[in-house]
Amino acid sequence: MAAAAANLTHLRSFHYWRQKPTFSPSPTTLPFYRNSSASSAGRTKSLTKVLTQEEVSFTEQENSLVEALIGIQGRGRSASPQQLTDVQNAVNVLEGLQGVPDPTSSSLIEGRWQLMFTTRPGTASPIQRTFVGVDFFSVFQEVYLRTSDPRVSNIVKFSDAVGELKVEAAASIKDGKRILFRFDKAAFSLKFLPFKVPYPVPFRLLGDEAKGWLDTTYLSESGNLRISRGNKGTTFVLQKKTGPRQRLLSTISTGTGVKEAIDEFISLNQNMGDLELQDGEWEMIWSSQEETDSWLENAANGLMGKQIVKKDGQIKFVVDTILGLKFSITGTFVKTGGRTYDLTMDDAAIIGGQFGYPVELASKFELEILYSDDRIRITRGYRKIVFVYLRTDGVEQN
């Protein structure tokens, strides 16, 4: 039983995947964080195929949930209180609708689903807290109930080049919503090996800890969106197909092939016409910066931290530093073309609480908007560096 308990801390049902921030860390602390594009030419072809998939269709209520998920880091772990509220409200609306009746009896529940969001109730077990590293990879669930061997499987996909870990459970249908399962095997499927590598877990010794159930509380009529709740009270949002923005953010979370993904995404949206520098708070989640100067110069040139854009032509860069201090530099922007702006940053200070210490620092450069909507902004700025930003101050839904 001691061996079983040891293995139990490394593996558990879908309800216990531990979440860490999905996106690359935001470079808002000292020393300056180096966030390279880490491009991989080998992924270009596959990214082209993924990013050019047919656009996913949702109902108005479903789209409210999908929009609420855009920009949430760590599949929910790093969500702000407002983001969690927006997701929960959208989930409540969908669960109050009919959806597909008796989803476990529908063929639409079959297939591979990508985990987009999960909550973490206070009853989370030590397994959830010790399953590290999962957030750096894509997580899926496979449901196949209409076979001679019904199964529910949880999958951690490391990359197309490396392979995946698959944890399988024997499944049965209890009623129109609930699936019962018992985990019984797990193995690595690695691209560089011609055989599977068993993951050593003594499932038979785990008893009830290897069992669980999963209720599907909403299944879209398109068969593309699913909301499920597990036996520990955790809520899951899963999709079969994801939109271009979701796929781009997922690629950024892996840190591999990001440059190619951005190029493909922009090519899909190249006919957007003129683009405005939208007001709001925008957090940088990725940049193509490879060389590091002094952190003050990087901060002044917008290479780290947050941008706060105001409608009156004012813009501020804010960077969290050590000991609770912040670096802030304020300036102005003037539109010079359909997608270009001139930025002049000239009012810098180190701020601690209500006090500020002026810093003699100024910067001027051109900013080009490559893509922008209410959630995501991609720009080319100082030294032609490409940035991806997420809006963090909430967005009004039409």
C-alpha cells in the first residue's frame, strides 16, 4: 500500500490535473525576463494546417463562454476574479439551457476533447497539487462509449515531436448525464520509440481512489462544446475544435513555434483594414525579444509589463519590480497611418505607494498594429520586435 500511495501522488483522474499558468510568464519582475520566440521550423507545416481550419460556429450563449475563456491563463489557475465570474455566469446560462438531451446517449459526446478551463474546489486532493508540469502542455480527454470496451482517457500531449501520456479508464453509463469510470492503465507513447512505455501505477491497489464519475451538464448541438462536473465538484469546459485565437494562445503557452503561429494567424486576418490602438489595460504575454539591454531601457520601450492606453492619446507602461516597487513611464501616441502610431515616452518614475522618484529617461519609436480585437493585440514596435498582448481590464460584451 505504501507503493500505491507513492504512485497515487503522481497520477489521478481528469479531476486532478494540477494547473500552472498556461501562458509564458509575463516579464514584469527584475531582472528583465528574456522571452525568446523559440521558433521551430519543423512546426510550420502543422501550424499552417491547424490555424487554417474552418472557423468554429457557436450559438450566442456558447460564444459568451468561449469569449470569456479568451485570455484566461493556466486553464483557470491564474484567472482574475472578474474572469472567473464571467466564465461561471456563462456556464450557468448554458447549464440552464436544454442542450443535447441525455448526452451520454448521444454520439456527439464521442471523440477527443481539449480541456480549456477547470475550477479547483477546496476539496482538491494532494494529487492535484503535486502533478506538476501539466500546464506547459495540452490536455485532452477521449470519450468512447459505443464500443465493446467503453473507455474514458485523459491525455497530456507534450508536443507533436515528443508524444503523449495517456491514462485510461474502463467506463460505463449510469444515466443520461453520468459516466462511471475506473482507471486501469497508463502509458507513454513517444515518437522516438516504436513501442509504448508503461507508466507504473498499481491501479488494483488504489481501490476507490482509482474510481470516479463525470456528469455532462451541457453538450452543444454542434457537438463542439461540453461542460462537465466531476466527483470532487470540479467544473470542466472542453472543446473539440478551437478558434484561431484560442489556437494561437495555446501555441504561445507551449513556447514552441510561436513566430510561425503568429505569422499564420496574421495572414488569416490580413484584410482587417485600419486598426486602432484600443484603450484599456494590456498585459504582454510574449515578445520576439532575444537581446537584453538594461531593464530600465527595456521598460521604457515597452518590452515588458503592462500597457495602459487612454482615449485621450495618453499611454503608460507599468512594470512591477522588486520590493513592491513599480516602474512607470507615461507618454503620448499619435496616429500616422492606417495601422501605425508614433509613441513618445518621456515621464518616467519609480513608484512606491503614494511616492514617486523621477527618472531621467525618454524614448521614441513607431508602433505598428498587426492585429487587434477586444481581447488580443499583436504589434510590431521598438527595434521591430513583435509583441502579443492580452486585455486584462475586462471587456464589455455586446
